[in-house]
Amino acid sequence: MSNIIKVPFFLICFISIGFAAQSSGQKIFEQYCWGCHHQTATAFGPSFEDIANKRSLGEIEGHIIAPKATYKQLGYKRSVMPSFKDKLSTEELNTIANYILQYRSK
């Protein structure tokens, strides 16, 4: 394959993967998170923008699967967030955590 063909092909694949991850993250967000969190506005819980600006990928994933064990170290006074350890697969956990990180301020 010539370089002229390779560049657009890889660019299209990269963009498609990004859209798939975003739409998958959006789907998980709507199913599990939307009742308490919003992307850029504070709802019952902090916005994804606020979370993304303060937390690492590991901290986000840790809090999603074990909020009762992590809330104090993350600076919260209490946590009413349920654990999603038995509800999300490892792939879904990674997808939603990366979706949240997309809202980090530039």
C-alpha cells in the first residue's frame, strides 16, 4: 500500500475507534452514572469535568469499584455512591473512566 493511501486509512481507523469509545462511554454513563453525575454541571455528585481535573485514571476506577474504601483519601466527607464492582466488566470500567477523563480542562 502506498503512503498516500496508508495515511488516510489509518486516520479514518483512529477517528472511528475514538468515536466508538466515546459512544460506548456515553452509553455506560447514561446507564449507570447519569442519575447522579453530569458531564460539566454539578448534580447530586460532582461533574465529570470536576472529577477529571482532580483525579487520575486509577483513582477514578478505584472509586467506581470501591467508593466506601476510597472516599476519605479522595477528600470527600462521605460517600453515598454505590459500588459498581459487580456491575461493570473491566473493559466497561476502563471505558467509563477514560470517558470521564475526556472532560479534563485543556
